[in-house]
Amino acid sequence: MRDFAALHRTGDPLVLPNVWDVASARHLAAAGFTALGTTSLGIAAANGLPDGQGAVCAETVRLIAALAPLPVCLTADIETGSVEAAAAVAEAGAAGVNMEDAMGPAAAHAALIRAVKRQVPGLFVNARTDTYWQRPGDLAETLARVRLYADAGADGVFVPGLSDPGDIAAVVAAVDLPVNVLFLPDRHTVAALADLGVRRISTGSLLFRAALAASAQTAVAVRDGLPIAAGLPSYAQVNAGSQATGDS
């Protein structure tokens, strides 16, 4: 965990791309990213499963195991999670997990954090609260929850949907832990979040959704005789990435 935890730096936050398969992870590792997370939506959608219902634990464990040879730190989104799920992804090669409260009882989520830290003490537990995801935003409840999760032993806290600079600064000031924010393209810049003290910036499902959009746009361009976007990786480049880690 020490190497992964050290990537969460004040003033120089960890920009964490979230991946959904081996190819996306290899491409991002080759682009120079030193840590990757999984996206539960991306994994769920790629497998025809619903997100947010605990349906992708097995797929997530398999993906982490497949990514373990890459020279990056890995963290797994295990949704609301369980001790068993956290232990499984840790055994597969994850340095961290993201566990969401989905606005259930805060005490229950704190108890889960404590249980995971007892079972897998070296795992970086990023405790997510959905106070800005399941509702428009409740700063008072957010602060109470992140403090409770910090006291329970979380290594970081995550508030997706958080966008107001004052609210972000309040969360950063509330806990002596890395604060993780979900990158919102129309609201955030990395530089501005760094100035607010954010130490981790996740892309969430953004890259997966962008890939879907790019696929459809490329297919339409082929059909309609429009230009294809430049800079695409070649067949040989993608195939070489597969061979580099010994896969066929």
C-alpha cells in the first residue's frame, strides 16, 4: 500500500484513469499512468450486467488478476463491497479498493471499513459517500460521514459529484486523509482541484463512455464517408501490447 498511498500528493494529485478490460488498461499504462482503477459501470456494461447491484465482483477479480503483471498500482471498485470482495481483489493483485456507502447507514459502512482493515490491513480503502451522487448535495452530512469513515480506518475518502470549490475545500479540511473527487469535464480542471488540496482525481466511467461514443462516431464516419479521427493505434501496436505481457 505504501507505494500506492505515496501517489496521493498534495499539490500534485493522482490522476486515476478507470479501466474496464485488459486492452484499456494496457493502453493507459503505455501512456505513462502509474496507477489504474476499475470502473464498475464499464465492467458491468461490457458484460451485459447492471451496475450498482453487486453483479460484477467475479468479473472485477478476474480483471485485476489479468492486470496484475502490468507495472502499475491497481485499485478495484467493489461497489458497496464486502470483506470477502476486498480480500479477493487484494489476493488478485489490487493495492486498493473503492467502497461506496450508496447512502446506506453511515455506521454500517464504517463497520465494513473496520472489518476490511482488520482482514486486509495493507489494502488502501477509499471510502466513498454518495451524498452528492444520490442527491443534489448535503455538505453537513458529507462531512459527518467522511469523518466517521476516517475514524473507522479508511485511507482516503471519495465524494463523487462534488463540484463547488467551497464544498471541496470543506471536505479537504475535514479529514487528514487524501480526498478523491470524480472529474467532471464541465466543472473541473486538474490544476484547480490541486489548488483546493484534492489528492486523487478519478475519471470514473468517463473513459468507457468516451470509448463508446468514439466507436459509434467512427462507424458513422465509415458509413457516411466522413473523415476518421487521426491518431488511432494501429493493429500492430495493439497486438504488440498483448504479446508484451505474454497473452495470445
